[in-house]
Amino acid sequence: MKEKIIAIILGRKGSKGIQDKNTMDILGKPAYSYSFCAAKNSKYIDEIFVTSDHEEILNMAKKESFSTIKRPEYLCTDEALFEDALEHAYHEIINIIKLKPKYIVVLMCNSVTINSHLIDTGIEMLDNNLVADSA
């Protein structure tokens, strides 16, 4: 069986620093659409998971045929840590796909400068350097 490469896209609803930063219009598109597009257009990512408490983000993820994970309330506060939300998503994904992925591409809904070329280059760097643990 081929090892899977997955993407986890994270985006919480209640940002206080920059309100609605994950859905704000950036050059005519919602911010999350940049991460969605980059993951979808990667030649290596096999499956995309979106974890959020934001209905717009989750609904658009479903329209893109991405798998969605409803983020629990305790991970939707200002005190909740990004790494805790990431760990929650990872464990949910392992329960869904029933195997440990080869690589995990971690993206945020407000990463508007990401593109599929950057993702693919990072994956190729990992494939070519067996001692590297991230790119």
C-alpha cells in the first residue's frame, strides 16, 4: 500500500487580533481559499483535512470534497494552543484513515502566500534528505 501524504488545514473562528482573518477578502478571495487551492493542486497530497469551528470554512471544505473535523469547543478559545488543535486533528485523522501518513503538510487558513509549488518542493526536499524531519 502506498504511503499517504495528507494535509491538515487549521482555521479557528474567533480571532481577536485580526477579526475574521481566516475568511477576510484578500484580492477577491477568502483567505482560506489560498491554503485550499495550494493543497488541492499539490501533486503529492493524497487527502486533505480541514479542522475548524467556522461553518463557512467547513462548508467550503465539504464543497471541495475535503474531509472535515469539527474542532471541539475547548480548542476554540483564545487560550487554546495551535499545537493542541493540530494534535487533536492528527488523532482524528489516524482514526479515519487507519494508518500513519508518510508526511503531514500543516497549513493555516490565513496563509495566503502558500502555493502548491512550495508544498511540492518541501515534500521533494524531505524525500531527498532522509535525516530531515521537516521542511
